[in-house]
Amino acid sequence: MTREVRLTLIGILLGLFLAALDQTIVATALPRIVEELGKTHLYAWVATSYLLASTVAVPIVGRLADLIPAKRVLLWAILIFLLGSALSGLSPSMEALIAFRGVQGIGGGALFAVAITTIGLLFPPRERGRVQGLFGAMFGIASVVGPWLGGLLTDHLSWRWVFYINMPVGAVALYFTTVHMPPLAPKSRHRFDYLGAASLILWTVPLLLATSWGGSTYPWTSPEILGLLALTAIGLALFFWAERTNPEPLFDLTLLNHPVFRWASIALFFFGSAFLSAMLFLPLYLIQVKGISATSSGLTLTPLVLGVVVGSFTSGQLASRFGRYKPLMIVGNLWLLAGFLLMHQLIRVDTPLWQVLLMMVGLGLGLGPSMPLYTLAVQNAVDPARMGTASSATQFFRQIGSTIGAALMGTVLAASLQATMTQALPNLPVNGRPDPTALTQNFDAQLQTLEAQLQAVQRGDPAALEALRANPFLPPEAKAFLERLPEDPAQRAAALSGFRAELLARAEAARRAVQEALNQAITDAVRQVYLYASGLVLLGFLATLRLPDAELKGRAAASPGGSQ
């Protein structure tokens, strides 16, 4: 590796780290953002706008990297990302922040797309495994550092520094890219497919919104979700028509005829779904059942991510050393399948925390190889002229799979929670998608109300007595006792004192029963998610078996020459 390539790689990795960091760093700052800017109902859009913009940007910018020098595309990606970061930090309102996060998402998605394409252009296939293993490790590190750094900056400086922190690091990435990166100009010039890009947005955005809102904001059968899915179908039909009729399409549909690209994309779709399932729902179990504090919630996934980093880096190194990717894929798939099934079988309410953390590391080791190896296989197989389109498309399929998988697994989790809670506590109303935190908080609030009413009754407040009799949480025998209170003040006070002590003891026992039922329900729901996720891994494994194996040759990379 020459000095020029090494310094270029530093700039690319810094840019990629920033883009990956901003997918997680904002989460811990959101409560403070809402506190200052208001508009709580727009809370989720701060993350959703970034997701939508970055997902759509990946295939579009990937195609641009095939049409104009990759260096120019990367520089623009960094500049757009930094512009979005600066504007987000300066946001005067929640609406402005959402819009500027969209700008930042365009830059972040562009960084993902052009970074992966650039590696394919700079390095011969045999060397790409090592570099793409570094990419996977960078993603893992960013997902751990992000929530912690976001909380640190918010507590000690301001939530705006969550965005400003990108500026100095981005400036260093800009320097390395500007000074040291070769132009990597394409061998021929083509026209950009504007209709293809517009139709891609037309079906991608409604699909992502439907899967994000379905089952939570709106029921799956609501007019809003059905309308978004209908718009997705129309946009997808227009997209296929546009790509079939355009001689220079945004996405060359003939790539689907290539067995390596086809089966790698299908596998990544399923592994993307499984990956996010592992990341999203495990903290619920760790915090609610195992008692890890909410302030440490950003670090709960550290063991899993540690496994991902090691698995990604090691698999990339081994692929470069032995020159084959499919055996590593198969081993990684089987390890991952075993990891999900093990989590499903062994996770219980009383499982020791150290066993859970050990299983998380093992699961991460299986997830890691899916990050570099499939992109490596695709880049090894396609023509260099279509490197950008093919590389970004694999990432696009992974992101679409992640979004759809998260929505489906969220539905599985909610259905399992509701079924278990209803069975364990049939008299406790559990409607819609259960919120464990809200459920326990509501029970505690009812308990406090009951105690306040009892104290008021003991002081002789007749209105409090009537309110207590009308309390829907009071058992029938307790209400009957209140109807038969002695008239004598001394006897009445003694009876109420004993009644209060007995009732509060029963309420505390009921609270423990609710907490135990909730812990069991969460555990069963997470186990159910891992069972379904193992099914997704199995489908990805079957796709991997169909993927042709090929030797990673040390052929020369695309010429770095050309005009800027």
C-alpha cells in the first residue's frame, strides 16, 4: 500500500466514521433537544429524516461514482454532510432541525456509497477484504461511541455540540481526501438517469415511512399505511419501467441476472433484518429485566458490537489471506444461526448477566462477517465500470431489509408482549402496543393515588371516602368493608388503620406480580424475536449457498489517473 493510498484511506475512514456516528449519537441528545425546541410530536422525525435521506442517497450517489471522478463525489459528500451538521447545530426550531438532518442524511448516505466504491477502485480484490473488514469495525465502534459521546456532549456542553463535533473531524477528512486521493476518473462518460432517481424516491420513501409507522403510529390496516404501500407499488412499477427503457439507467437491471450480485443482495436483505433485530430489542431485556440502569443504556450493546468488530475485521483478513469468501460466509452464517437459536433457548428472567453478555459476543462474531464479505464478493464479480452501482445497491438492499425487519420484529414483540401480559394478568388492560415503562409508571401512579385517598379517609374526609369507594382498582370485598364502617370514631379509626395496612400490603404484592409478569413477558417476547430472526438468518444462509464461489485475484485496480 503506497503512502498516497494509505492517507486516502485515513480520509475515507474518518468520513465513514462520522456518517456511522450520526446514526446513533443523536439518540441520547433527543430529550434535551425536545426540551429546548419543543414539538414533542415531531420527536421521531429527527431520526427518521436522516434515515430516509441516507437510504435514498446511497444508490443515487453510487451511480454518480460511476459517471464522474470518485474523488469529486467524495468531496461533495463530505461538504454536504458538514453543511448539514453545521445547520443542524444552528437550528432555531424542531422543523428546521428535521430539514437539516435530511441534508446531513444525504451527505451520510453519499459517504457510505462512495467510500465502499472507492475501496473497490483503489484496491485489487485480494486486498479489499482487509480494508472492508476495517469498514465493518468502524461501524461497530461508532455504534458504541455514539450514544456515550452524545450524552457526554449534551450534559457538559450543549446538544448542539452533537452536530458541531463533526466539523473538526470532517475538516481532517476533507484535507486527506483533497490532498492525497487520486481522481479515480471513470473510463467513459454517461448521462445521469433523472427519471430513475425520481421514481426510486417515489417508492423508497413511502415504503420506509410505512414500515416505520406501521403497528406503532398507525395500525397496519389503516388508510395511511395502506395508502403508503399503494404509493410504493406505483413508484416501484414506474421505477422498473424507467430502468428498462433507459439505455443508461440509474440501476442496471441486468445486474440481477448476475448470480453473485443477485444472491448476495438477497442474503444482505435478510441479514440486515436480522442484524437490526439483534440491536434494537436486546436493550429492552437488559434494562427492564436485568436491571441495567437507563443512564448506561448506551453501553448495553457493547459486548455485541465488540463481537461484530472482531468478526468483521477477522473475516476480512482471512478472505484476503486465503483468497476465498464463500467458506467464510458459510461458517459465519452457521455460527450466526446457532447464536440466534442459542439466545432463543437460553435467555430467561433468571439467566445470569455474564451468560447473556457472553452470548452477545458470540452473536456479534456471527454478524460481523456479513458486513465485508458480500460486498467483497460483488466487487470481485462485476465490471469496474459498474462498481459504484453494484456496491451501493448491496448497501441499499441491506438498509431496506433492516427497516422492514425492524418493523416486522417490532410487531412480533408487541404481539408477544400483549399475549403474555393478558394471560398472566387478565384484569390489567393492555391495549395496542404495550409500553413496559408506561405500564409500571401507571401502576405506581395508581398506587400513590390509593395511598393518598386512604390517608384522607383516615383524617375523616367524606369526599375522599366516596372517591375511594369509586376507585376501579379497589377489590369488591374492600368496597364492601367501606360500606360497613363503624359509627364510633375510635372504632372507625382502628378499622381504617388495619384496612389501610392490609390494602397497601396487597397492593405492593400486586405490584410485584405485575413486575414479575412484565419481566416474563419481555423475556418471552425477546426470545420470540430471536426465533423469528433465526428464520431470517436461515433464508440468508440458503441464498448464500446459491452464491457462486470465486477466487479473489490480485488483478490491478482501476486506474487512478484522470482529470478531476
